[in-house]
Amino acid sequence: MDKASHLSVILDLSPTQWQLSAQSNVSHPLTLSTFVSHLLAFLNAHMACKDDNSLAVFGALPGKSVMLYSTTTPMDEKAVAADANTYRPFKILDTTITQTILDQIESISDNDVEAPIDIVGALTKSLCYINRVTNPANSRSEDATLLPDPRILIVSVSPDQSSSYISVMNSIFSAQKLKVTIDVCKLHVADSVFLQQAAHLTGGSYISIERPDALLQFLMMSFLPPPSIRQLISVPTQDKIDFRAACFCHKNIVDIGFVCSVCLSIFCQPVPVCSTCQTKFPMKTLLRLKAAHPHTPPPGTPPLRSGTPANSLPRSTSIAPGGTPRQVSNGNPNMLPVARSNTSATR
Amino acid sequence: MPPRRINDSYMDVDSDESDVSILDDDAGPRKSKGKGKAIDRGRDKGKSKVKEQPYAWEASYVRSWDTVQEDERGSLQGAVQDLIARGRRKRLLAPAAAIRRTIIRHLIILLDLSSSMMDRDMRPTRFDLTLQYTREFITEWFDQNPLGQIGIVGMRSGIGERIGEMSGNPQEVLKSISERHKLEPNGEPSLQNAIEMARSSMSHLPTHSSREIIAIFGSLTTCDPGNIHDTLDECVKDRIRISMVALAAEMKICREICDKTGGQFSVALNEGHFKDILFELIPPPAQRAVPRASGPGINPAADLMVMGFPTRLPVTSPPALCVCHSELKSEGFLCPRCSAKICDVPTDCDICGLMIVSSPHLARSYHHLFPVKPYQPVMTMEGVAYPASACHGCAVPFREIATPAGSLATDGMSPLGRYRCPECSNDFCGDCDVFVHDVVHCCPGCGK
Ligand SMILES: [Zn+2]
Ligand SMILES: [Zn+2]
Ligand SMILES: [Zn+2]
Ligand SMILES: [Zn+2]
Ligand SMILES: [Zn+2]
Ligand SMILES: [Zn+2]
């Protein structure tokens, strides 16, 4: 741990999901305030590890994303009351983050509550921020070896939004280019196909936490050490990765798709013309594909029915229950049974 | 069996066609002969811009520092700003149309690691320059061929050396050639051994993928254990396309290999030309007239393909037999249609014939399809009631006062350092503007 490390934390602050999470009929309820107290302990630990460690916290809210805190923005330190029992920098950090989270949640209007969570905005912002702090031209020291090791931790409570597939993938590839590790901490909801891929492709860990009330322990044991020393302390690795993609026509998540050979757009059913690059496909191919997949709904069928990708061949029921539509849209709980059955298939 | 030394004049005896540029084995006159040949080539085949260029080792001193101009105060700031502005303008002019991609390419790069690579006719040495250009080539190649895979084989001490396994991850490929000291040139190269090694690692590939070899060859001899013409025939049979970039001079056997397999052969005149001819090999090769096994009715230009996106099993999963090698393995991929276990993707499922690719490979090209709209430079803050105080991307505070317009004569630059997204009307700093358009390809404000 000779190098300083920069940590960008992305908090999923979906009011709906946190409401669900706090309900007492959930097996292990976790309220937002308990979550914040666990998180602050973790952030303090990160700052305490090394003097030069830096931190940025981003919030993903319905329809927007904001930077909640960063070590580089000057703070109004006088606004924070002194506390004899707390190390002052920690106190400032804790107070600022708690306050900004409260402010942001207060500012959500009732109409916005159901808007999709802007996880992409928060992710791209954190990448822009990392791009700035790791750029040798902007750093005080000329020595490139003194630049911090960047990583991102996403704490996610919402299901995937398949409409953001392309943006998430683009963010993942830019993280790869910047050599940023993306860690994912998933609470409550079913596995996220996109975030699994994010962690896998950037060499981070994806941990789905079954006991949210033990969150702090997971954070400390798995996400505190920087990636460079993770091999030595054997952090839990990903169980299995789902490489499904979202189709361009209905934003359904598909496991078998029809791909345009020119632009590589994915469709969930045979289409005569590529909607992205306007390429016309040969009639022969179309007829052949339609013959091979006779149950494919004709184009124009509502997206819900076409959720099952065109595959008439017998398939193992342990992989996907026959009739279950594999459509996942924002807040659609259909994702849950599919993901569970996927897991059971391999064990 | 120890490698038998075969030089080119010997190979020429084998073929009935005579060539004026037979290369001698002894080192003495080789350069002058090679030079004569290459300049001939430059005249009849090369582009007009390289016609007058001499060989790298003939050229005089290049004063590279003369190209950077300081301004009156002796600062480089102006030159740097100019570069940035040029980049911005180029982006504004770029066409928004979709770029044509190819399907699946497989490429093995053969690097000559023989002692002839230590020649200094290309600065700093042939070897260092090759490494540098190969790195740039790999990055660019993956950008244009998102579903492609690259493997690297070295030619050193008479044997072929596997340096990097076939991989679709640019970082992994780059890592395999990142350590210079592990690639230190030594001994004689063996073209046959290296091609055989490359051929064997491409034998399992599905029919729809291309098989290509690009050799960067600095030596004038090859030291082979058998008849290289047999290897050549095998490559033609396997439809492997071999292209070569020679750093020294043309060799008859090299040209023959490239011609027979449908590849390109060129001799690098100097550093710049070397890069040009190497990068000419990045765009996908034209479809060969030979009708493919998949049937003559298919239009090669555009088609709809069925692809499956697999599930990856971790190392910790219970071992099971794979369908491709019948080996007991933990890791692997599951075919989404028939749940067969497959060792590696992309491939065709052995059970149901589905083409299986990993979706991230497809996704790597999507930023070409949906580019971020260029941000507009903000020229004045008048009329804006509550201007954002910080960049919407990286939260760096904007400067309050505009820099005087005189010092920023270059167009496309905002005097306030603000660039606005036309979709979401958020302001971004210059750094983020470049970063969003060149790397992220997704606006932090609107996600488009
Ligand atoms: Zn669709
Ligand atoms: Zn297309
Ligand atoms: Zn196998
Ligand atoms: Zn199969
Ligand atoms: Zn910025
Ligand atoms: Zn925007």
C-alpha cells in the first residue's frame, strides 16, 4: 500500500428501494440511516488508511445524479460544530455527507420519485472526476508515480434498467482505459447483469450481500483493500457472470439475439432492416431465420410478449423456466426468479 | 531435429521462376542490393508520397525539436492550445454516420526477435520501434474490430515462442508485450516454426471467423527445420491469410507466402512508412472471391446473424466435461440454447451450432453508432440567470472572468472554459469535453 488510493463511491439513493429495504417484513431490514452510518465508518477507515487517500461520493437519484462530497472541494469547516470525542476531519466528512444526502432526498419532488435512477450519470461523473485527479497535468507533483490508484465502489439497491445498456457498457470500457477498478456491492435486489459485467471487465469484485444488516463487515473486509493487494488477502470473487445483452428494439435483456453484421446492433427477433444503420438484410436469411424460429412473434408485437427470445429449440428448464418472460425493465420484479434459477443451475 | 539453415537464394533454386533480386547470404553486399530492390519497388508500387524518401539508414539527422514552436514569451502554452483546438475542430467536422464493422477476426502477430532486430537503421532500434508500433497497432485494431482476437508469437533462437495467447482483451494483449526485457532479441528467426505455431493455435476457430497472420520481419534469412513450402500449402488449405512487413529488404519466400495466401507484402522504407504500412493492415481485408462453405447465396456485405450470449462459470464451480475437448473443467461458458459447456468464446456451439459470443465484445463498438453530440463553446454568460459554478462532469469550478479574446484566436475554444451539451444544456470544462467525446462516449448530463 505504498501508493495513495482514490475511492469514488456511488450511492444508489432510490427512495422506493430504500423504503422497501426498511420494511420490517424483509428478512434483514436496513434503513437508510443505518446504511449511512455503516458507510461513514467505512469511508473514515478508507481515509485513515493513508494520509494521501482521497475520496469522492456521488449520489444517484431518480432522474439525476450529484456529487455529494469530495476531498478536493474546499469545505466550510466552521459550519461543523466541534466535537471533543471525534477526530475533526472525520467529523467534517460525516457531517457533510449526511447533510448533502438529506438535502438531496428532501429535494426530490413527488413526481420524480418513480423516475429511473441515474446510475449512468453518477458513473460517468465519477469517471470524469477520476480523469481529472489522475491527470498528471493537473496534479501538484510532477511525478506520475505519486498519482493515486483510482477505483469506484457502486452500492446498488435498484434493478437494472435495460435502457441504459449502451451507456453502462461505454462507461465500463472507459473505466478499462483509465485502469479504474469497479467494485459492486449489491443489496437486496436480484443480481444486476450490467454491474456484474462492470466488475468482471474491470477486475473488481461483485458482492451480493445477503445479510444487509452486516453491511459494514462486508465493506471493511472486501472493499477496503485497494485492488493491488486484493490477491494477497483473497477477497470473495464473482460467482458467475451473466453475459446477456439488451436488444436495441425493445430494450429487453436477451440471451439469444439477432445481430446486424454491419453495425453489430442486437435485435430480439429477425428484422428485415437494421434500425440503426438502415442496412437491408437478404430475404433468404430472413426466411431461414424465421423458419428456424417459428414461434418468434412478428415484428410489432408488444414488447412484453416478445420478451422470450426467439428460440423454439428445447431448452433446459433449469436455465430458464419455459414461459417466464425474460424482460427486465425498471422495477420489474421478473428479474428475481430468473436470476435465482440461473444460480441454482450451476450448483 | 536441429533447425536447418535455409537462405533465400537456396529457396529461389526450388522455384522455377527467376527473380532479379536474389539476396546474398553474406552480410557485406546485402544492404546495397536490398536497397536497390526496395527503391525499385518504391517507384512502381509505392505511393507518390514515399517515392523520394530514402531508406531510414540513408537519411541524415532529423531535428524533431524544430517542429515545436515557442511563442514570444518562450512558452509552449500556445502550441498546446493549438493542438487542443485542432482536435475539437476535427471532432466537429467528423461525420455522424455509422461506421462499418467486420464480424469476427482472429489475428496472430509474428514478431521477429532475432538479433537482426537490434539494427539501428530505424531509431532507436528496429526492435524498440516494432514494440512501440505493435502496441499502437493493437489498440487501434481492437477499436476497429471489436469481436476480434489477437495472439502474439515471437521468432527467436530458431524457434517459435508463444508470447501472448489469443485474447479479445486489448489490455491482456498489450500486457504480454509490455516487458521489454523478456523479449530481448537473440539468434536466428524461424518463419516456418512460427507460422506452424500460429496455425495450430487457430485450428479450432469457427468457420465464420477470419484467420490472419501478420509478420514483422527484420531478418534476411529464416532458419527452418523442414520445407517451408509445405507449411505454405497447409496455410493456403486452412485459408490463413499471411501479411508481412519487412524491415530490411524483400525476400522471395516472404512475397510468395503473402501472394499465395492473399495477404500483403511490403518493405518499410523508414519509421513513418513502417507505421503506415502496418496500419494499412488494420481495416478488414476484402472478401475473397472464393465461395465460402457457408453457401454462395449469402451476401457477405450485410446479414443478420443469430448469436447467443453465454453465462460464464467461475473457477469455483463444480467441474464438468466440456463439449469441445471432453475435459473435466470448472471454468467455462454455458451455451444459452442447449446449456452445453464450452471452454472459450467466441465459438460455435458443438451441440446446437449456435454462434456464441460474449456481449461485451459487441458492445465495444457501440460508441461509433451513437456518438455524443459535440458540445458548443459558451462565448458569453449574458442572459444566463443562474450559471452553473462548476463543471457538470468533474465538479472543477469554472473561472469567473473570461480570458481576453485576443489570446484565444483559435476558434472552437470558449473564453470562459465552458462547453455546453446541446441535449441537456449542462456546462462542462475543456478536459471533460475531450474526455467525454474521446473516451466515455456518453454525456454525464443526459446519458446520451
Ligand atoms: Zn427487441
Ligand atoms: Zn446495422
Ligand atoms: Zn473444451
Ligand atoms: Zn448450444
Ligand atoms: Zn470537468
Ligand atoms: Zn448532455
